[in-house]
Amino acid sequence: MRVARQIAPQPELDDAAFINTSVTRRRIVTELHVAGPLTFAELLRATGRSPRRLRSQLRSLVGRGLVGCTAPEQRRRPQGHGELYSLAA
């Protein structure tokens, strides 16, 4: 006779646990917390990451609602430049 195993409830992942999974994500959040809203170019300099890696990490943070992204009112630069990233309220 087989006995069914009881599975303990899994704790929900909080935002801090999510951020700790990636050094790049932690650097992004730290920079935004210390310096306030930053552009993509400023985040590139602050984190030292490649544009491709930084953009994918930012998309993930924006998608989860941890970071907000605001486009400039007037677009003089090509798409992908000039937006401001900040911590979500």
C-alpha cells in the first residue's frame, strides 16, 4: 500500500528574493535607489553591463512592476534612447 506524501506549502517569492537572483538586477535596483531616475546610458555606465544584457534585465524588472519606465515627451533620439527608469512606487 502506497502512502501519499504530504507536500509542504511553498513560501511565496517576495520581491527581495527575486532581486537577489541576479547581480545585474540588484545593481540596477541599487543604482535607481541611490541616484533616482536614470537613463539607459547612465545605467550602462553604472552597472558595467552590455546593452543587450542590461536591456533584457530591465524588461524583466519593468514586466514585474519593480521598475518604471517613462518615455520622454519629445523624441529626438531613435527609439530606445532617452527613457527614464525609476523604482516603482
